[in-house]
Amino acid sequence: MKESDAVGERIRAMFAQGLQVADIDLDTPLLDYGLDSVRSVELVIELEREFGITISDEEASTLHTARDVIASVTAKMAHDQRAGAGARA
């Protein structure tokens, strides 16, 4: 399993648990699962802690589906890894 697949599965599990649903479809708007502003902030904080990233409020407002969240998190993780590797070089 690729790292991005593992990240995607973890995010789907986090959102399913947080939104109290059995499963999260990658392309269904998170609002359709009952995501409200309070739960959205809680999930962003959970994502930041889990993956060691930072998500701005502005960026969070653009994440409408699980696919959006997964793409953003994996891109941030890849960027951080590249930046860390560059700092060590």
C-alpha cells in the first residue's frame, strides 16, 4: 500500500468517526454528511495533529469532499518531506 493510500484510509476513517457515519464516499460533499462549522474546525485540528501539518482557515474552506482533504494533506506532507530533505542537504 502506498503512503497516500494509507493517508486516504486514515482520513476517511477519521471523518467517518467524526461525522458518525459508516463510510465516507470520496466525492460526496462533506456537508451532505452533516458537517457543520464546529465539527469542521475539530476535524481540521485532528488532521493537523495526526499528520503534522498546518491547514489555514482559508484553505479549509476550499475542502469540500474527502478527496479534496486527502489531496491537500498528501500534498502538504510531500512538500514538508521535500523541504526537510532540502534543509539536510
